[in-house]
Amino acid sequence: MEHVGRPKAAITLDASKCNLCRLCINLCPTYVYEEVNNKMVIHNENCICCKACEVLCPQKAIKVIISDEGLYIKRYSGLSSSCEDPKR
Ligand code: SF4
Ligand code: SF4
């Protein structure tokens, strides 16, 4: 495999629904959310698109839109002998 990218996420957070419960801050594995002066700041570029925040936000304030624009997987060009089953 020559190059593996990853999907990109566009996150929207509806501030009118958010009650700053901080659940998303505590659950996001890649620290996308931060609270600054009673406002949520989103570090979109850290998102790994697991969608946990969207599913678990009690206020349904988060939408994670995944685009595969950044996903680029090139086919492995050949099986190396070290990958073959030695018993065969
Ligand atoms: S989990 Fe939802 S309601 Fe809670 S802080 Fe995050 S966006 Fe706001
Ligand atoms: S989708 Fe996953 S990685 Fe992205 S912001 Fe939500 S919890 Fe964090």
C-alpha cells in the first residue's frame, strides 16, 4: 500500500440546542471539542469520523458529515513472499 488517507468530517454544532453539558468534550477520542468562554470550539481537523458525538449528544446538537474526499487507498502492488503462508 503506497498511501492511505482518511475521510474528512464537516462538523456542525447547533448552539441554540447545546447546553454545554461537555459530554462531547469528554467522549471525543481526538479532542475535537473545547469550551472557550462558554462557547464550543470545534477542531474539525482532528476528527476521525467515529460519529460518537453525534449519536451521544443528549441535545442532538451535533451533525458529523463525512466526505471521502481525503480517502485515497492505492492497491497493494504485489504480495511479498514474507506475507505468504510459510506452510504452503
Ligand atoms: S454533548 Fe451536545 S449538548 Fe453537550 S456540550 Fe456537546 S454539543 Fe453541547
Ligand atoms: S465523530 Fe468522533 S472523532 Fe469526530 S468529533 Fe465526533 S467523537 Fe470526535
